[in-house]
Amino acid sequence: MATQIAPADPLLAEEHFQVRETASRFASEVVRPRSAALDRSGEFPAETFRQMAELGFLGLPFPEEYGGAGLDTRAYLIAVEEISAACASTGISLAAHTSLGTAPIFYAGTEEQKRRFVPRLARGEILGAFGLTEPNAGSDAAGTQTTATRTDAGWRVNGTKIYITNGSVAGVVVFTARTERPGGGKGISAFLVEKGTPGFKVGKREDKMGLRASDTVELHFEDCVIPLENILGGEGAGFREFMRTLDSGRIGIGALSLGIGRAAYEAAIDFAKTRKQFGKPIAEFQMVQEMLADMRVRLECARHLVYHAGWRKDHGQPFAIEASMAKLYASETATFCADRAVQIHGGMGYMRELPVERYYRDAKLMEIGEGTTQIQKIVIARDCMRQVGYQLKGLRDE
């Protein structure tokens, strides 16, 4: 299905349109035909990832010297949007690999760590994951309880991570652990652990409402000893590093949300043209037109927020607040568009025969993962107050 919403032209260059064309064609020919079956089976799309690796999608924003495509954040966002419009399970797995699994190593790693891991990740030889959430540490990420104790043999890690995307298929996982006893973010460090390390085990696979073909598991550390050099960014730097990681990841969730919302909008448009009631296509009814118009406007606004945040990152400008705004609005837009698409389809939209019910299920996680809607509003509100000289203590003051 051709894209019916024009991209944000002023923020994109020729290479971005080339990426969109390649990603759109791949999504249409390879990803979309598999999406319904993957949703039913819950099988991770390993073959799709092998093909995306061949196209260079797994390393789009990383330099060629580290095995990447040498492009930028916006190129990556475009690929995520196009893939997610065809299969959000594949899209979120790509986003987690790139923004959460590979980017922290590239930005915070030592040269040796970057040379060791980033090329393999960018070429798709291994996949990446990010372990932050715990049973008692979700939005309160500073409440991390996983511990890493320095010993002569290395860091001895104990704890559990939950809801980890790509957790069982990743060759390397970036994770956080407490290296000091005092509470708050200052005692948290970031580490790397490789698949197969003794004491590092994959737990249960989650049975999710949506995004069912993405790999979401528990990870357990039971006296797991990792080399001392596997600390990422220095001891005590973990809180800062994962907050920076989440800033970037939120733009990716924004792009993923765009893909889902756009797919819902396009399905609604196509259905409204062909579905007849009272002797004419339902597109002729003003209330249906109103829903389509609302979807279109929200998608255009979300698109500009997402690509503007990506543009700021690519130009070395602060982008944390822009990322929160993009993630907040785009995720709510995805849910809105999926809801209206089901409504336009009527009873047929509630049936698994058509993809809009899958879009509805997939969209909801966009408002939860990588910082809930409520967390984004706290982040944005704090910046509102900062601009008028009033300092609110909160998420980043640990």
C-alpha cells in the first residue's frame, strides 16, 4: 500500500527519501505478508532480521568504520516507521536493537568495547537488547535492585530484569545494576553481558496483548560474573547513560507509533471508499469524514514532532524535551488512529480477519514503553517550569 501521507519534506534530504523507498518496498514485499501469521504464532521474525541486516537496516545511524551505513537518526526513524506500518512487532524489535541495544555501546563505550560489539550489531551478526525494567523498578528507574559487586574475578551480578525486548535472541545485553548501596541514581552503573555467560539465564517469555511476535522475556542474573572491563561509561554513570538512551529511544517509539497510526489511517481510507451503507460508500458520510480528518491532522503533527526531534539530535542540539513531546503525542496518535480505524470498520474491525484489530492491540504499548504518557508529561512540565525559573525536583535530580 502506498504511503498516503507526505513526509515532512523540510526536515529530510535526498538520502532520506532513498531510505524510505527501500524500506517501503521491503515492508510491502517481505514484512507485511508475514505480519498476520507472526501475530498469530508469536514467532520472532528471525528471517526478516537476516534480510534487514543484508539491507543495512540494523546499523543505519552508525558510522561505516563501525560496520554501519553511515547515515543518521532520521534515516533510522524512517526505516522504523516503514517497517512498523507493515508489522509493529518487527518494528519494535528493530528499534530496541538499534536505540537500546547498540546505541549505548556506541555512545558510552570505550573504543575497545565499540570495536568489539558495534560492528557485529550493525551487521546483524548478533542482536542487541537493553535491560532496565525490574519487578520493583519501572517508571522509578532509580529504584533498580539488581546488584553488581566488584570482585577479583569480575563483577558478580544478581537480580532480575523483566519485559526485555529481544531478551532471548540478543547476543549482547546492556543492563543496569546498583554498585553502591545508597538509594537514588548515583549508585547505578551500566554493564554489558554476552549470551551464554554462566549465571545469565532467560526466564519466561511474556504472552502479550499486542506486538506478539516481538521477543519479550525475563532475564535472571544468579551469581553471574562478568569481566571488570564490561562496565559501560564508568562506575556510577549508569543512571545518566540510561536516561540518555531513553531520550533517543523515545524518538524511535515516536516513529514506531507513526507507522502504526499511518497503517490504521490508510486501512480506514481504503475501507471507507469501498464499504457501502444506505446505498453509498461510507466515505460520503460526514461523521466518517470527520474521523478521517482528525486522524490525518494528528498524524501530520506527530510526524513533524518526531522528525524535528531527530533533526535536533542529528545537528547536535539538545533534544530530550523534544523527544518526550514526540513520544507523547505520537503514541497517543497511534492509539487514536487505531481506535478510529476499528470504529470506521464497524463489526468487521473487531474481527481478526482484518489487520485493524491488530493495530489496536499493538498501539497501546506505545503509551507505556520507554516512559509512560504520564512520565513524559512530568518531564515536559518540569521543563515548562524551568523556563520560567522555577526548579522542580524529580526524575533527573537523583
